[in-house]
Amino acid sequence: MITPSVKVSNRYQIAVPQQARKRLKIKSGDRLLVDVQDGMLILMPEPQNYTDQLAGLHREIWEKSGEYLSGERDAWTDSPKS
């Protein structure tokens, strides 16, 4: 597959290629987030609802934290009182 290229207009505008629009389900009027990482320009569809978008993010970390917290709580209850 050939990587499409875009031309920057004299007003610094670009058109998102059709295959990218289809893959990301971008429609006219949608907003994109813009980021620069390691010399690359990253365009991402802006979520309609950030809460829904972030739900479950890093779930594995929070699941493991329960074991750690239980151990810490046990250490407090098992420690000698002054």
C-alpha cells in the first residue's frame, strides 16, 4: 500500500486523505486533536465524551493495586500499638 501524502496550502491547511477518513470514521465538521511526537504530527479524532473514552484505561494497574492496598492495611492493623 502506498502511503498517501498531503500538500500544505498557503493558509497552512491540509486535506485528510479518503482512506484515513474512512479508517478513523472522520466526517465533515469533526474535530481532531493535534500532537507533535518525535518530529511527527499526530492527528486523532477528538472524543465526544472523554469520560467514556478513558473508562477502563490501565485497568490492569488498578486491579493489582487492590492487593497492594490490602497488604498496607494489614500492616497497619497488625502493627503494635504505642
